[in-house]
Amino acid sequence: MAFGRDPKPMSELLKEFMKKIPQQTELRRGMVMHLWPDVVGDQINSITKNLRFEGNRLIVTVNSEAWRFELHANRFSIAKKLNDRVQSKVVKEIVVRT
């Protein structure tokens, strides 16, 4: 016990830090970009390019109409998974383009 306080778990300290920094949205958007491959898997990640944010919309470009349709059909579940992972509603919409 240092300085008369019990140590806090790292996860709790990180949550406190995230609440205090002014660039929360930008940081969470960066986390979404980093988590994209893990959330969608290797196959979908390999066919996506130009992943970027325009406001609260995540813009994804794919290389074929078939993949555009597939991602478009699953865009709500992908957005929910991403938002759950970053514990914020940073992705309001996913727009899929070819």
C-alpha cells in the first residue's frame, strides 16, 4: 500500500484517464481504425481500403460490388461491435463504397 491508498486496477486507471483527455473522440476513432481488422476478420480486412472517418461516419472502400453488398448488409452489427470495443458510440454509420 503506497501512500495510504490501495492500488487501482490498470483498467480503472485507463478509464479515468480517457474521461479527462480533451481529444476523446479522436482517440476513440483511432482505436476503431486499429480494431477494424480484429472485428471484421482477415478476409474482409484484406479487401478493404481507404478506411477513414468523415464526422461520425466510418467510410469503407472495397474492391468489388459483391463485397460492398456484404459489408452494407452487416454494417449495423459491425458498427455495434466497434462501438462496444471502444466503449463509445463513435461510429454512428458505416458507409461502404466501391
